Amino acid sequence: MSAEVELGIATYTPKIPKQSAEACGVDLTNLRTAITFVPTTVTFGNDKSPLLSVQISGGSGSYVSSYDDSALEIKHVPPFGPTLQIKPKDKASRGTYNVTVEDTGGGKGILSVIID
């Protein structure tokens, strides 16, 4: 944000000093950042390929996952960590399954797992 003051022919734009959010009294302790995944979608073919890994980023603290455990086997590496190892179960039906990942700050992300 800037303000201009007309001084004759020229203009003057005052410089506002930069301050951190904390210095301005903003509490950032409950700020949630988006949880994202690389890759953003996981697809398993007819052979139900071996284990695939997904990297989690964003959020804060450790991670926990909820998913359809009748179709998927999921493990965090390290426990509660930022890597998901995903494998479909032998009797998993074709379809799309959602894996919800939540961090300790309450942030959530949803990963789609497709079994063809």
C-alpha cells in the first residue's frame, strides 16, 4: 500500500517500514498451510503394481492418514512422517479411493488412489 502526495510538479511516495507479522501483533500459531502430495494422484494397474511412494509437504508437525483399509495398505515412513508407502490389497476392487492426511495443526489434504 502506498500513498502519493503531490508536491508541485513531482510526487512523493512515502516508504513504509517493513515489519514482521509477529511485530504487528498477528498470532501465527494456528496458521495452517496446505498439505500437498507428489505425485498428486497414484494409479495402480491390473497387476496391482508393487508399493508406490508419495511425498507429503506442507502442514505442520507430524501426519496421520485415514483411508479404506479393505482396499489399501498404507504406511508412513518414518512413523507419522512425510512419506506414504501405498499398496493395494490383493482383493481390492477397481475404483478411486481417497486417502485423507491430517497434520497436528488440523490441516488436511486428500490424495486420490486409482486402482484400474
